[in-house]
Amino acid sequence: MAYGRDTAMRGLRSAGEAIRSMDDAYSAKIAGLYKDANPAVQAAAYMGGGAHPSLRKAQPEVGEGAGRGERALASVLEYAIPAANAVPKYVLPAAGVTAAGHGLMEIANALQGNQQTADTLPLAMDEETFGMM
């Protein structure tokens, strides 16, 4: 029983590591887009522009004399930054595909309203109906 669970857990860990590696590579590509930008733009890219990996905790720097509030903010940012970076990488493209699909459905429905129905189609397929002589 434990063997099967250990094997399954090892498989899940391996799959998780593969997904994390893909996310790291995708994030590195996005970060490369900002390499020549000014420091403020680079910081924005890492804070919520997709340059930070979405499947790794952020590591905000907290000074030695940091107060309780600053430490609490840093611990919140550990999870907030990766979540914010998932939005431009994964959520917005998926929403765009969904919106595009919805638009195509609307176009198809509009065109379907212009199609002929069985009531408007001629029943006889003779030469006179189609203008053939």
C-alpha cells in the first residue's frame, strides 16, 4: 500500500517540478523583454508583469531593523507577488481566448439568423428553379 502511494507521490513531485521549470523558463523570457528598460519598469515587471515565477515564493528583502508591520508585509508579498505575476502570464491569455470564442459564437449566431430554413428552400430541384435552361 505504501509503495503505491510513494510511487504516486514521486510522480506528482516530478510533474510539479516539470511545471515549475516551464514556469521558470517562461518568466525568464518575460524578464528578458525588460532587460534594457529602466529600473522602475524592471521592478514593475517583477512585481506584477510576469517576470517573477508564479510557482515560487518571492523573497522580499527585509532590513535588520524592520518593524512588525514591515515583516508582516514581506510575508504577504511572498505569496502576493507570484499570484500577481500569474495574471498576465496565464489568466489574461485564457480570458482572451474565452472572449474570442464568445465573439465567434456571437458571429455564428448572427449568421445563422440569415440562413434559409426548410420553409424557404425550394422543394423541387428542377431547372426552372435554379435558372438552368
